[in-house]
Amino acid sequence: MIPTLLYGALRPALICVALLGSGSLLAQSLPGERPTRIEALPGIVAEGAHWEVVWADFETADGIVGTADGGILFAQEQTDSLRKLDASGREFLLADDLPGPGAISVDAEGRMFAVLRTCTDPGKPFFQSCAKLTRVVQLAPVYRELATGFADGRPLGRLNDLIADGKGGAYFTVGGAFHVSAAGKVSVVEDQNLRSNGILLSRDGRTLYVTNDTVVLAFDVAEDGSTSNRRDFVTLDGDNGGDGMAIDAEGRLFITGNKGVHVASAAGDYLGLIPTPRRPITLAFAGPEGNLLYAPSMGAVGPDGKAWVTPEGVRNTAMTIYRLTTATKRFAGRPK
């Protein structure tokens, strides 16, 4: 079945935001949060800035990307849906028949791509008997399946993240890092000694970044999309769990880790950490001025006012989206 994008379907209520409140929470700690004190990073964030809660739920908000009107799109694997949070905090349902979306990317031409994890989450019904192949797809303006397996016929497995290559294809991660062309040809970027998760391109598209737990790797990208010259780009200053990434207008790289958001210059110099109240797994710049950094993070407050406890065997449920006003702005060349 070809998924249908339902642009404009407003979800009437955000169950956790109703519980948590709104902007008054800027300087407060909620159950399950860790104390954060943000120190100034010149040109990036001001001393004493605060993360604001803008959304929370008992489902995921993963693989986010900014939208032209200042909102964000996010994938929600457990509900098989694609959702939008506009600049005012309203949530919209865009599609509700996608099999396990895990990450989204939109290129400069407006083509939207996603990784679909189907029923590979252990917390989903029929997990044990799941036979649906995971896949990399183009969702819009037309739906196309780009890949369901590697060149040798093996299925892709549980996909992580992706970034559109700007030519109708995408780079994606699943154990290693790979590329699928617009014609559906899958090639290897790197599949040795790599614990991959997040993946991103530089502003000019000539450098590919891949998180590798404690470090971000970089690869040179040729005109045909092939890659070479693996190297360490920046280390996460003693942190681990490198995950989603974003770039700003200056080409600086923002990387989520267990402690918060790490920032590196376009040259690979480590600039500092923006601590977060919870562990962030993805991030994007958005907002009307492009200066709001959104960071969906693990955990939320339950209906009893206590930290929500994820049921045994279930992945990634209960998340909170925070946003932070920064001194920098998004890279306008593409959303992600």
C-alpha cells in the first residue's frame, strides 16, 4: 500500500503538554530531568539560556527536520505515523499509514525521504513473526521505494538515520553507513569498525559525517556520491552515545550525546557542550527566525506526575521535545 500524506490533520490534544504546562517551566526541573546550567558559547548560545518544553508524549519523536514555516517534522515509529509540530506548538498528523518511520530528511528540492523500520521494534505487535522488509523510501512529492536490501540481497535490517544526497538518493545508517542512489543502487560508505547512528552532510555536500559512539567520522564525497578518506572529525569530549546531528548557517556541527548537545566548528574543532535536561537523540534548527534548536529527548512525566517508566522490552517510548533560543541560525540551503 502506498502511504498517503494527510497534510493539515490537526491532532486535538497533546496529553503530556497538558500535564506539564508551558513556558513557565523554563527554569524548573521536572521529574526525571537532570539539572542543567548552560555556559556561554560565543555566537552559539548565551550564558544561562534555558531549554523549554514544547511537546511530550508516551511515544517517540525521532529523526526530526525543520520546515519552511518554522515548525518541525518528526517520525513516530510506534504509531506508524509522520507528524508536524508548528512554531506555536500545535501538533498535526501528516500520515498515519507508514510502517514504522524512524527518520526523515528533506532536500533543497523539497523531496522528502524516510527510513521505514516496519515491525522491528520489540514492543510492537507481531514482532516475533515480522516478515516485512525495512526500507529507504522517498515519501514526496511521489512515493518511491529506493531500497529494501543490500547489493548482495541481504535485507537492510533495523535502519537508523538518513540524509538526502540532493540528487534523488540518500545516505543511511544501519550498523555501518551506506548510500542508495536515485536509481536504487546501494553502495557501502563504511561497514568496518563503525558503531553508526546519526548521518549528515556538510553545507556544500562534499563531506559526510557519521557518528561513531564517542567520535564523529568524516568522509569526502565525490560528484557521483561515492565516498573516501575516512577520518576522525571531532571527539565528544569524553561523552558517548553520539546520535543525531544538525548544522547551522556557519557550518558548525551540533551532535547529540548522552550529556547533551556537543558543538564543533566546520573545521572540526571542539567548541563545547550544551547540557540538556534529558538525553537527546535527534535535533534540528527551526522557528520563524531559524534560531530555535529543537532536541527530542528520552523520557517524560507520567500521569501521576512522576517520571514515566518505559515498559519492559519496549524501545524508545515516552519522549519530550525541548527547544532552546540560540545566537545562531539554521543552514538555509536545505532543512536536513
